[in-house]
Amino acid sequence: MTPAWKMLGDKIAADHFPKIFFNFREVREITGYGENTIARRCLEAGILVKKDGRSKRIDAYDIGALLCDGRVSPVEND
């Protein structure tokens, strides 16, 4: 079975073909996170970004991993 982060990365890459790297503004549009929140979320998830001139770019599969980070079960067992 394919991991959820890989399926999300495949879908993001397919929807934006031929792009695979996205800047923070584009990541904000894809994820719905605030532009200032993305850097902190990447740091907490251990995701590295690629610096391209003044822009910082994130891989589609890392965006998928970012979206899957911190998922918990909807049912809590006390």
C-alpha cells in the first residue's frame, strides 16, 4: 500500500505538471496554511527547503508529508 504522503505528493505533482518545486506562496495556496506558518511547520516536521536565489522552494512530496504530519486518530481511548 502506498503511504498517504506519497499519494498526496503524486496528486500535487500531477495537478501542477510539470512543476515539482513550489515557493511559499504556492504552498500556501495548496495547503491553506499562512505564508508565515509554512516555514515553522516545515521546521517542526524536519522538512528541508531548497534555496533558489531569494526564493525558498518545497518539493511536492514534502508538501504531502507536511499535510500528513501530526495526524491522529479521530477516536481517543482514555
